[in-house]
Amino acid sequence: MHRQVRLLTSEVTGLEEQLQAMRQSTSWRVSAPLRWLSRQLGRKASPMLTSPGNNRSYVEWVELYDTPQPEAPDPFCARMAGRLQRPSFSIVLAALSGQGRLLAASIDAVLAQDHANWRLVVAVEPELLTEVEGLLARDARAAARTKIFASAPRASKAMAFNGALEEVESDWVLFLEPGDTLSPCALSHFSIEIAARSAAGIILCDEDRLGPDGRRSDPCFKPAWNLDLFYAQDYVAGAAAFATALIREVGGFREATGEAAGYDLVLRCTERLRPEQIHRIPRMLWHKGSPSAATYPTRGGAAELRALAEHLERTGISARIAEADGVRHVQYALPPELPLVTLIIPTRNGLALLRQCVESIVMLTTYPNYEVLLVDNGSDEPDALAYMAELDGQPGIRLIRDDRPFNYSALNNMAARHARGAVLGLINNDIEVISPAWLEEMVSLAMQPGVGAVGAKLLYPDETVQHGGVLLGVGGATGVAGHANKFLPATEAGYMRRGASVQSFSAVTAACLVVRKSLYEQMGGLNEVELKIAYNDVDFCLRLLEAGYRNVWTPHAELFHHESATRGSDFSPSKRQRFDQEQDYMRSKWRELIADDPAYNPNLTVYAEDFGLAWPPRVPWITGPVAS
């Protein structure tokens, strides 16, 4: 019931956000039809504002925000048309036996592009040549700007694409399967991004599915480039533009990789690119229409697993790969000499919680080389004091006291100076270990080059998600951050299976956070001046991000979090002023990241943590036709 109430509240808030945006526009003030539209939206509120997986909801979203009207073309396309003639693009289509009938839609979508500098290369089996020539003869532009390449009979898709690549002379190339289509302004969007990112090698975009009836479904609104998520699943799924020189440099597609040829291609490209050379356009530019294209997430199975294993070997990464339900888990090898981990646990009274925390660590944790550092912040309950005295001095457990007024950042910073470990684990006293290998998982990630902080999958006692990574900007106009997939059942994978995939987030919570001590010291620890209690973990992670590290969240370290059981709510009257000051500090310091979290997508809501659709999206949208 609680979850249903939250979802309904999100729906109402999302509708208010949409109507407010309309009212602030000039057209709202002068247009009676838009006021009529708002009344129609009010009647549709309940079915419209649900999760992205609800196809009926997405159909209405497309009508409102992603459907140009014939009499009012997309202002972005109208503005960009004819302005950027560079770079040049080649759109490569590979049609194998039996796919000829799907080519018409793909060819028509290329002809509809507002960006003028494109060429079409079609690789077909000999038996399809006459059919394809007939399709191209419908439009003089198509015949003049298309090269037909006859592939070998029964050639694989990789072979066909490689043959077509020999005919490509453009700066950039896109690979379409028959039935796939592009938004009319797709090439314009790619052009703008390429112009702004001169060193870019790959530009990816959002995608959905286009049914035979023309209805769009299954939207995949992607984060920016996320290497860890890409290891777990092919979320790029071929919906990308590639620099032609890069494709040639890596040798094109490898036939031996079979159905994983596209995934393998991106992996090999990443070996030659820096992360900042891979960009994302948060717009729905690609519509998958090929019956052979797997419903997102793509599932290349054993072929993708082999491609990933070969990539890890080429890059010198020692790891095992497990796979479950279409998601891969890269299990990185720990160093031969296991680093000592200092688990820092600030506490005050709360004997039952503290006992549960410490004893679950000691009894269940299989990682052998750790110490527990208890930080007592002014406990005065005799039973809690007696328990801590009993623990102090036991093998692997130490107690230090700090009776200053509660300052979470200062307590952890002080404890870090006393830590003997090369790795720090910041642990709340209301955490309970439930997965024995949690620390192996988190330490193995934290020791990888380029990784900053590592966060765990934290569950409420009812086994719903409390923390699945931090989403910046969640909370609406004044929000700073929220927890991804909050209240999602622990056994469910969530949107884009992100609840089951290791991935990078901009931040993770310090309720259970592992980081190398050297990085903690390099960043100056937690901010104990402006952020004594709230958001200090988010700020710490964003400083790591700013310094070039990526913060990783793993679902393979599960723990219970009995959230804020000892301190109470941050929204009690006595704490509100302090919380507001900390929130203002965050919004001032990290304004740009909060407004556009690279681990999220502006087409998804900031009024809930469930990856629901944004009404309206936080990118310019196309005004669609008004349904009666």
C-alpha cells in the first residue's frame, strides 16, 4: 500500500510539473486550445503517469512530446536544417535473405533526414538486388545517393557490414538493420554533438521499438557512457554513430563473434578511446523495427560473454564473469595480498542495532583481512557502554570516543586518521550483513584503476530496495538527490535491469561505502564544515567524479539498512534549518550535475526514484497532435 501511495503521489506531481511548464509559456497565455489540452490531460492523469515499461503510457508520452505536427515541424529540425553540412554520414543497411520487405521503412527514414550530407550504403544478397533497386527507384535522391553492395550468398551480418564499409567515404557511419528507422532530425542531433565534441569517437542515443502498426513501445532512456553497465549488458545495442576512422582502425566487425558482433565492436572501440570520447544524446532518435532485434536489454548470451572475456584479457584485467537472467557480473580478482580494510562504525547508544551490525559482520563476512573501528559519539546508556567496553580490545576490534556534538563527517574523518587499513569502509550502525561475500565484492571493485567509491545494494527489512545508487536532482525543483529504485522488490531487476547490474552512479551512500584510504585522504575526507550530517557522502562522491574517478554501485553486495533508526528524521523542526543550509550548499556547489545527472536521463522523472517517465522531459520536446 505504501508503495502504491508513493506512485500515485508521483503521478500527480508529474502532471503538475507538465501543466506548470505549459502555463509559463507564451503559448499558454494566448492559446485557448492549450488550455483545453490541460483539461484533457487532467482526465488522463492516472493511466498516463506510470513507469516507462507501460506501453500505453509511453504512447501518450510520444504523442505529447515526440511527435511533430505536419503544420508545425520540430523547431529544432527547422533551425538546424541546412546549417550543418559537416560531418558527412553514411547509413549502412545490411539485408539478408528474407529481409527485403523491411528495407522500405528504413530507406524512407533516411530520405526524411533534414541533415543533407548523407549517403546510403545497402549490402544485400544477390537475390535481393532487383527488389532493392525497385525501392530506390521511388525517389530520385535515393538512387543518386545510394551505393548497393552485393554481399556473398548467406553471408553473416558482420560480413555484410564489413563489405559495405569498403564503400563508405564519410566521416561517420551508422549501422541499421532492416526495419530500423531514425527520427527525422537524428543526423542533425548527431551533427550538433559531433561539432561540440571534436574528439568524439562514438555518439549513442536513446531507442525504442517500432511495431508493425507504427506504435512505439519499450523506451530505453539511457545514461551517459557507463562502462560498468556496458559490461553487465549491451545497453548501447547498436543505436550509435561511429567515427569511420575508428571503425577502420579496429578492423570493423569480427565474424567469429556471431550475434555479439555489435557488442564486440564497441568493446574494441573502447580500448582505443578515453571515456570522454563517448557521448550520449538524450533524445529518442532510433526506433528498432527489425524482428531479429532482441527486446531491450539485448541478450547475446554466450557470444557476448566470450566477447567480454576476450576484452578483459586484452586489457589485462583479471576477472571471472558470471551471468544470470541476461545480466553479466564481472568478478574482479583481488590482489594476492589482501588489503586490510578498516570498517568505521560511528554509533551512539542503540545497543540492539549496534549488536546486530557488529555480530552480522563478524559472523557472516568471509573476507578475512578487516578490522572494526567503533566510534562512540557520546553514548550514555549503561548497556551500550558495557557492550562497547566488552568489544574493545577483542581481536580486530577497536573503540575510540568522540563526545563532540554529532557531526557525521567529522566522526568519519577522525576515525580515518586512526585507521590502519589501506581500504576504508564507512558503515552505519544500522547496517546488517546478509551476503557473506559483500566485502570481497566491494573491495575488488574499489581496487580497480579509475574507481572511486563503491556502494552496496541496501534493503529495508521488508526486502525492498532502500539504496540502489544515488540519482541527482530527484525531489523536483528543490531536490538534491534520491535513491535509485527505492522500494523496488529485491528480487526484481527494475527499469533497463539497472537494479540487477553493476554500474557507475554519480554517487553512492556512505551508509555502506568502500574506498581506498589514499583516495579518501586525497579528497580531504567528508566535508565537516558545510555538510555535517546530510549530503556529505554525495559531495564526497562528486569530488571523486570531478577528479576523474567513477563511483560504482553493485547489487552483489546486499545488506539490510534499518535507516535512521537512532537519529530520527532529518525533517523534524529542530533539524530543518540545518538541513536547508546543507541543501542550499549542495545546490550552489553542484548545480550543473544536479540539473543533469550523467547516470540518469532527462526524459525520466525527478519526482520519484522508479525511473518513470518525465512529464514533461527536461530536454526540448516536440509538440504532438492533440488526441480527442
